[in-house]
Amino acid sequence: MNKFLLSTALVLVASGAMAADLPRRTMAPAPYVPVAPVFTWSGPYIGAQIGYGWAGDNDFFLNNRDRFDFGDFNGRFGGATSGAVEGVVGGLHAGYNWQTGSVVWGIEGDIEASGVEGNRAARGTFSFTGVPDLTVTASESTSVNWMGSIRGRLGFTWWNQVLVYATGGLAFADIESDRNVTFSRGIGGFSGTSFSNSVNDTVWGWTIGTGVEWAFAPNWTTRVEYRYTKFDDLGNSLNQVFDDDVQVGRLEPEFHTVRVGVSYRF
């Protein structure tokens, strides 16, 4: 009996020693899955843009009373209009954004060269300063040499990498304009009286618009944007005497612009 117990103990000891020498089985490590960094709109950026702009229904005033609306002359006075002021714009922009959750706000400035130019003409017959049956022909030649703006931006993100925003602020531009107004009368009185002037001035105004921006790479975004811009009256200098009255002409420049752009975020 003692010999049997001793033999059993020796076998168990030997089995334990052999088990200790065998390789241990361990769990395989979990596979590494890289986590993409979360895109943030916060920080500075610079970029470039190009687009197309066209003038709105610019108005021409005389004596602050009578209105020559190039875009609606035909409907109001039974006359005809022709011509367009439009062209390509392009330049640079820079700004800074702050982001809190899905809300993004910031400030941006841009400066652009402009090829917006063209001519407008309108003709109609109506009563003017108490004179009946008066035919008036108005024409305008306009060119925008450059334009710029300083604006705020406020938007909301979709899926973190798409930003839908509104923008608005101060606008400025260098505009040249040549204007002419000719009066004629079919029954008695006068005919062929004309007023004209040329002006080249830096004008100020405001701009407002909306856009969509997409972050297509960690540091790059692209955008599409529409803006409406309204400038102060251009010139005030048709100071000619007509029928014992001083005629003062004013032009109200306004523009619509669609732009596409790309930005690099630091």
C-alpha cells in the first residue's frame, strides 16, 4: 500500500513538471482599428474664389422725385429697355472660425478683381416735372474695377464636415459710370436737351448671402456661395439747368454674385 501511494505521488509530480514545460496558450490581442480625427471648423484659413456677377435693376433718379428704373422701364412707361451689366469676378479670401458643437461662427474678408461691365438703355414717354408728353431716353455705361467685403459668418454643421451658413457685412468697390439723359417733347416746347456726367469713385455698402461649404480633406474645404450687394448712390452730379430747375442724377448700384471657392485651414 505504501509503495502504491509513493508511486502515485511520483507520477503526479512528474506530470506537473512536464505541464510546466509546455507552452502556455494566451488570448490573441485585439486588432488595432485606427480612429480618424474629428474634423473641426475652428481656426484660421485662407483661400481663393471665382464667380459671376450681374447688376440688379439699377435705378436712376432725377431731383429725388422721378425714377428711371432700367429693369422695369417697359412695364411702367410703355418704353423699351436693353443691355446688361455682368461679368466674372475672382480673388482671395481669409478668415477665422470658432465652433461650439454644431454651431460655427466667424469673420471673413475678401478682395476681388472684377470684369463686371456693360451698358443699359431705356426710353419712355410720360409727364416729367409738370411737362406732359415728354419722351425721355436714359443710358448708363458701368464698369466695376474691383470689389471687396468684411463679413460675419454663422452656420450649422451636417455630419460635421458640411457647413451651411449665412454671411453679411460691409462691402466696398471701385465703380466707373457714364450716364446720359436726353429729353424731347412731341408737341411744342423744347427738344434735344441732354444731361450727362462721368464718375469714378470708391463706394461703400452692404452685402448679405448664404452658402454651403464641404470639408473634403483634413485641411481643405470647398464652397458655393450666393451674395446680394447694395452700394451707396454713385455720384450726384448731373447739375444742369433744365426748365429753370437743377437736375441732380443719382445711380444706385446693386449686384448679385455666385461664387465657388477653395480654402486651406491651418
